[in-house]
Amino acid sequence: MSISLSEYKKTKVPNIYVSKNHTNKFLFRKRSSDGRRATKVVEIAVREKWTGREYLQEAMAVFTEWAKGKDMAASNVSRIQPNIKVKQLWDLYMETRAKTKATTGLAAMFNNHIKNSSLGSLAIEKVTLDHIQIFYNSMRNKGLSPKTYNKTIKEILRPMFKYALIHRALAFEPTFGLKLDKIEKKSKVINCSNKLRNLFSAIDELYADDVFYWTLFALIFTGRRKSEILNLKWKNINFSNNTMLLERTKNSNDYIVAIPNFIASKLQEIPRVAELVFASPVSGETIVNLDRQVKKIRELSGVENFHLHMARDIVVGTLAEASADIHTMSGTLLHEELATHATLSRRRYLQSDPEKLASDRKFSSH
């Protein structure tokens, strides 16, 4: 019986097509290692309350076994075989990536969260969506931010498994179907003065005897970005006038900014063991993330959903509550364009003060 491709449509999984009329009916099409194209029609048993996604997951499992039988899962000459472990696949994948600051950060994240986990020791052909979901849940339960644990999927596991898929070591990509947590992109920060006071109290209590982390977080609460502080070098600090040079900031400019005296005095107590002021105590390189420390600050301060970028919002919100003008607030954040801060001010900081909001609208109209 001939197969009409027009009766099927593509799914998000390569080589698997679904019937336009029946969500449980699938067409497999793939070339085998000898170059011949093989096809197969599969009907999954109807199950009550199953959606198209669940039928597709079942079809993917059937496709894997079918592909193995057709000698399509992996080439005999490929160094990427279905039985290699996830951590071994990562090493092979990283050999194809240029060594940059970004890939170094991804490698550190893999080593910290995946390499020694049960997922890292699993053969790639054994990895299923369930394994990915269990790993994802464990990352969430560590108290890490959604941005961090989503990154392990989007920038580490997903491209790595696609690499194996291209090299015919896998029949499908196992992270397919995983629903990622949403990241709240905008936040409304009110009562900033109280939040700032509570956060600084938490930092004082947690790191009273740890000048390294106390100074790191204190500098961030001057309105600096995390990356600006983590990449700060000793050579760019001038203790004679308590200033620091921030190189290649987000808007690609260099800035010299003041260091408050009470922070500068603490800064001088940090041992100069590396080029970076806040080098990782473990690697001596740039710190990859501060999620564990931030979680402690969040819990002790009682500031819900606190994350490091919110520190900038809170600092400028505090200035707004103290009637600082928009030029001062924009300068504090080193925003290149005043219009950028005018938008942020209306959206985030002045929600609780109608008079300031009206004043800001008047200013931005000129």
C-alpha cells in the first residue's frame, strides 16, 4: 500500500510526521547508513485523555527502536556512539566549540550541575524525557533562578543532544517536550528603601566575617551590574581617590565610578591573589554564578523573588523615593540614553508615587 506524504505534516522531531487527521498515527522517514530511504507508518494505541504531545512521545520511543533495526542510529566509524555517557558526549561537543568567555561559563555550569549527577553518567541512548524532567526538577529544588536552570537546558543539553543527533548517535533529541519555567522579565519594585535596608542587614549578618563576599555584594548595591563587579581587576582600582574603572560595560563604554569610602576600606582587606578582585576561590577565574549566596540573602532579608539584577532596580527606586532627579538615577545605572531610564522609571520605580509619575511624564515629553 503506497504512502501519501500529503496526508502527514512535520512534527518538531526530525524524521517523524503526524497524520493530519489522526493524532495517534505517524510516518517515519529516514535514510539508513547505506543511503536508502526507509519509511514506516505507525499507529499508537488510543489512550483516553492523551494529547498530541503524549502520542508523539510514544512515537519517538518506537522510532528509536525502528531506527536501530534499520542501522540508522549511528555510523560504525563515528566516534559518537549511542552507548557513550552524557559527560563524554559533552567533552566531544565542546571540542567543536571555540573557547570563549561564554563557553567557559557553560563548561563550568556543566561541571557544577551535570557532570557528577545521575544524568551525567547515563548512556545517551538511555536518556529519556523523564530523565531530563527529573534533572530539571532537581535544579529548581536547589533554589536556583529559572534563568540559570533554563540555561542548562537551552544552552547545554539541547545543543549537545542535537550534536549527537546530527552525528546519528541518537534517533531523537531527548529534551523535546520539556516545558521550561517562565522567566519574569519585568518587575515592579516598590518600598525600595525598606528593601535596601533589609538586604544590607542580611549581607552584614551573613558576611560580617567574610570580607570577600561582603564587599562583592556591597559594590553591586551601588548600582553596578554583576558582570561589572565580577570582572573588576585590581589594576583598575585607584585607592588614592577611591574610584574604579569599569571596562567594556553593557553599552560598550568604559566608565570611572566612585567607590564609597566605607566599601573602599573593606576592599583593601581582600588578598590580591589573582588579576581579578573577585576571582573564584576554587578556579581563580571569573565566578560563574552566585545563586547559592543570593538565596541566603533573599531568605534572610525577606525580600521575595530577589535576584542580583533587582539590586539595580532597588538602588534607583530608593533614589526615586528620596526625590532624586532622573539624571541622577540614569547616571547611577550608567544608562547611555536618558530615554531608557525614563521608560524604566515609569514602569518600575514610581508606581507608588503619582506625583512623581506625573512629573516624569512631563519631563519625558520635552
